Amino acid sequence: MASVVPLKEKKLLDVKLGELPSWILMRDFTPKGIAGAFQRGYYRYYNKYVNVKKGGVAGISMVLAAYVVFNYFRCYKELKHERLRKYH
């Protein structure tokens, strides 16, 4: 028989929709907790895509693609203004 996992220890994908508000309130939103979450995310990404036996360019290319998309959204206002300008 499977043991019951406490709500605080569940992953986000395992939380039911009705439990979501209480799960969010149990998270640690201190600077130390947020830094720990980013560190766990970094290590999970690094071990899944970069630190593998037969690695490729997938891990680095995803970071580069995210960087390009982020900068596009950051500069969209200026790019939109340039697009509507007529050169003649």
C-alpha cells in the first residue's frame, strides 16, 4: 500500500487543483527559500541536459533560445515602433 505524502512535500504536478492555494501558502518565500528554489532548478536542468554521458548541443541551445526570446520580449516596444516606421 502506498504511503500518504504530506501536501508540503508534493511536487507541483502532483498537487490537485483544490489543494493548490494551500500548497502555495506552504512554500518558503524568504530570499533564502527563493534562492534555494533557483539552485534546485539549476541543478535539475544541469544534470538532465548538460551533465550526461552522450550530450549534445540541446542543453546549451535551450538556454540560448530562452535568452533570445527573453530579449525579444524585453525590446518588443522598440521593435514594434521601428516596424511601423516608413523609410522613403
